[in-house]
Amino acid sequence: MLKKTLVALALAGVGLTAAHAQTVVKIGHAGPLTGPAAHFGKDGENGARLAVEEINAKNPKIGGQAVKFELVSEDDQADPRTATTVAQRLTDLGVKGVVGHVTSGAAIPASRIYEQAGVPVITESATSPKLTQQGFKVTYRVIANDMQQGEAMAKYALGTLKLKKVAIIDDRTAYGQGLADAFAESLKKAGGELVGREFTTDKATDFTAILTKIKSKAPDAVFYGGMDSQGAPLLRQMRQLGMNATYLGGDGSCTSEMIKLASGAIDDKVLCTQAGIPATKMPGGSDFLARFKARFKSDVLLYAPYSYDATTALYEAMKLADSTEPAKYLPALQKVSFRGVTGNIAFDAKGDIKEGGVTMYHFVNGKWEPFN
């Protein structure tokens, strides 16, 4: 009798285990977790992690099987060569999709690895138009690109501020140069005068020689294509040299870190564009900000809402295809359409977001304020 009872209990345990069995589905996130752009990478990683945790809380089933998503995060150091190594590592680990890479300089070379492996990848923040112009089937983006940011800034600078003479500096990265090129093209179309085009690197800290050269041309504005880690000291050195020109930048300058790093040099003559709309004006923004703060005990920096939506887009495509296998759910990404935290998420034939917006910011009362 005891043996029968034990056998019955053992069989019941097997049945219970089977009933609660889950298929683990790995989702990758790739971005800089070390180096000067680490704050952007961590912000993106946390947005993806929150999405994974909230999806798992729903006890999802795909293909009739209970699934549990697991985030696998890798540090690409915002470096093109490291990014390809990271992409290969993620595909070797068997991830079913990737959110990232955070920077365009990393995303573009890494995208070839994902294309060869057939693994869908959705970037939350890489804005270079070149990324989705390669014709890769696996590459998607949930944020507006540089052409939209450059056009918005050029129109405002010339049309509203009546600035005519503009100098441009970029850091020679895919992001910085791409943004500067887009601004230069729009500036020319709008009838502005480009009085100088200079280059630096994303590791530089001394811009005195470049700025001295530009100062002699008396520009009304200086546009910088690059991240806050270089944009902030560049701004400080502009002011130290007595340059009162308006500082213009893209989303790499539109951060809380820019304010900290620029210290007292930042003023009301500093403007930036940011792909997308302010988090507080996003359809799900206010609630997301609260959930993010409760989970990570820190505020959203910039890209977390977009990485959350990118992760959700992968999940929505899997649900549509009723499969977590990349080859089966990849076609469904073209059919994905849902109301995300940041807005309507749906992609065009190239993989770009269909409704990508751009917001202008200026520095008021110690913080960035949206105004257009």
C-alpha cells in the first residue's frame, strides 16, 4: 500500500512539473555598459528588462506552450568592433530576438551578423538613416531617424531664431556624423550659410584648436553631432573662449548628463532635438515613469521607453506568428501594430517606425523643457 501511495505521489509530481514546465526564450539587449556612453546603455537595458518582467507576469503562452522570457544583456562599449563580437555571442547563445544596439556606430556593423543569423533586431535609439537603408530584413527601429532631427533643427534655427551663419562639428561616429550631415543638408536647403565644418572624436576632451578656428568666422550658431560626454566640454570651452554663439545639438546632447557635465556653461542659448516626444506626453509615459522608478530606484534617462516598446514589439510579433522561432515570427514584425508607451508602434517596409516624432528642447530653470 505504501509503495502504491509513493508511486501515485511521484506520478502526481511528474504531472505537476509538466503542467508548470516553461520554455525559456532568450531576448538579447546590446549597448554600452562601460565607457562614456554607459548611462545610455543602462537606461536601454532597464527598459527592456522591465518589459520582460511585465510580460512574464502575464504567464504568456505561445504555440500552446508556457514561455518565460529571459533578458541576456551584453556590453558593446559603443565600439563597432566590439559590437560585432557581441552580436555573434548573442546569436551563438540562441537569443530569439535582440533589442539594440544603442548607438548607430555599433548597430550598423552588428546588423550584418543578425542578418546572417536571421535574428530580428530592433534598436531603441540608433538614429542613423544608413541602418535601415542596407536592405536587411531583420533590422527595425522604434524611434525617428537623423534626417527628421536635422530638418527640425535647421528649420527652427533659420526660420524662428533667424540664425544665418552656422558652423558644424561632429565626432566622426556613425551617429554624430550622420546627424551633422542631415543638419547640413537641411541647412543648405533652408538657405543657411555653413561657415565651417570641423571634426573631432568621441574620446576627445580638448576642443580649443577647433573652436578658435571657428570663432574667427563669427558664427551665429555651432551645431554639434555627438554625445553629451563631448558636447558638454565643447560647450564649456566655447563660453571660455568668449563665444556667445547658440549651441545646437541632437538627442545625444538632450540629456540630464549634459546639464551635469556642462556645469554653469549651459544657458538659454543651448537647444537640442530629441527623437520622439517627451515621456510625460507619451500615451503611456507617466505610468511608465512611475513603474520604472519603482523598479530601478532611478529616473528614466532617455531611451528606456523605446527599449520597452522594442521588446514588446518582438513579443507581439511572436504572438501573431504563434511562434518564438525567428524564421517564423520575423514576417509578423511587418504586421505588428499596437499602442506602446511611446506611441503607435508599426513599421514601414524598411523597418523604420511609421510615426516617428521629433521634439525641440531648450534649457530653462535648470532643466530641459520641450517647446516645439
